[in-house]
Amino acid sequence: MKAAPRLEVQLGPLKLKNPIITASGTFGYGTEFLPFVDLSRLGGICVKGLSLSPRKGNAPPRTFETPAGMINAIGLANVGVEEFVRSKLPALRPYGTAIIANVFGETVEEYAEVARIASTGEGLAALEINISCPNTERGGMVFGCDPDGTRRVVSAVRKVTSLPLIVKLTPNVTDIVSIARVAVDAGADILSLVNTFLGIAVDVSRRRLVLANGVGGVSGPAIKPQALYLVHRVCRELQVPVIGMGGIMNVSDALEFMLVGARAIQIGTANFIDPASSVKILDGLLQALDHLGIEDVNEMVGALKTDGPSQDFST
């Protein structure tokens, strides 16, 4: 009997049993999806962003469906890092899947403290730093849009944790490669990209912005070509493990990100459309590799070619 393709991937110090990770903010704390997903099958679960204190998030309306995705301004609502370590993380340990804590703050000191507390959680596999947050000490400039802000946050977090450190990059910058390079130089082991693009939705009848917060983050299939381009650029310029995301809805999308250099991928908006999308993409990946005669998924990483016939794995 033919052996199934090997799916294990290595991202610097982080080993995953397969390259499928659920994206922060789209999969709750993991256990909410138990009716739809066998959590033990996933390569990783990146939980919703964690802050120093609990947050209620923004007032509604805070989501809006777009023609090819969605726009959200949830406001990073969460139970707080201490409650996550106390009650949410233990509930995930039995599944043997890599649990990644996404952390954020409004100051450098907050980032470091949230990371420190999260790192005390038994069984946590890695930290992902969300640097798409406003720096309240510097008039609201987003940390990840500023090389110095990126350096300060990553350096501070690196000092308080020995866990594998993932830095999640915002696409809302002039040159993502320069920000990526600063993050790596400051101590990032892995980069994840991209976070959402900024956007607005307008209610014509009311002549008002739809979201109570005004501006939100655009995600879903509409952003995939841009996300794919930015992942391609970073993978081409830097020798660092990359997790790709942005509009991945099926296995063909996932393979595109891997071909341009991503060693793993995160499933986000697709979870809202089909809560079982992550395991369906995993099943599709196994079928695609078998069809192509590929024994190890790592053979697809960075294997982009400019000629030859194309094959469709979107179904």
C-alpha cells in the first residue's frame, strides 16, 4: 500500500505535523470549533489576539460582507492573557496540536508583559506578535508601519520568552521587506503575512460609514493576489521561515502560497464561510500531493516555475 505524503514542516525552531494553521481572530480559542473540526488534525491553532486585560472590543456594527470577502473592526475583543493561560490553554492541550498565542499591546511594555505571561502557559508552542496595533506612546502610529516601532516591540518580546517567535506583518506599508528585515534582526524566528488591508464600507442610503469604528480590516479572496505578492517578495529577499495567509479558501490557494515560498499557511476568512474549511483544505492537500506524485509537502515550498502545464485543485 502506498504511503501517504509526508506533511510535517519545520519553521526554524517550530515543528508542525502539517502546514495548516487556523488564523488568529477567525477560530476563537479553538474549542468553539469542536462540533466541526477534529482539532488534533490541524498543524496549529493561532488563538485570537490576547491583551494584558480583557477587552470588549468595538461597538457594533463591526463586520460587513464584501463582494469577495469581508471587512471587520472587532477591536481585538478577548478574555485577557491570564484567563487564557488559566482556562483556555488547558482545554487545548489534549489535542496534540501546536497552540500559538497571538499577543498585542498599546505600548512596548505591554507587549512584553503579555508575552511573558503567555509564555508561562504549559504546552504553548509559539508566540505570534501582532504589530498592527497603534502605539499610544507615539500618537497612534502603528508599530508595524514603523521600522523603529517594529524593532522595539520584537526586541522587548524576545527578551522575555524562549518560545519560537512569530511576527505578523501588516501589508499597509510602503516596503514590507524592510519591515520584515528589521523584525528578523530584532529576534523573530518566523514571519507571518499578511494581516488585513485597511478599508471602509459606505451605506449610501444613510450616507454614513457602515462600521461603527469607521475603518476596518479587509480579508478574504479579494486580497489574495496582493498577499501572494507580498509573501513572494519576502520569501525571495530573506532567508526566514514564512507563514502565508490572505484569502486562502481552498487547497489550490494554499499551494500557491507554498510555491512562492511559504512553509505553512493560515486559514482565516474561510472559517466564517465553512467552519470545517481547515480540515477540508488539509484533505485536499493530501489528495493533490498524491495526484502529483509528491512524497513530501516540503518539495512544494519555493518550487515556483515559469513554464509547464497548470493543474487545478480548487474543487
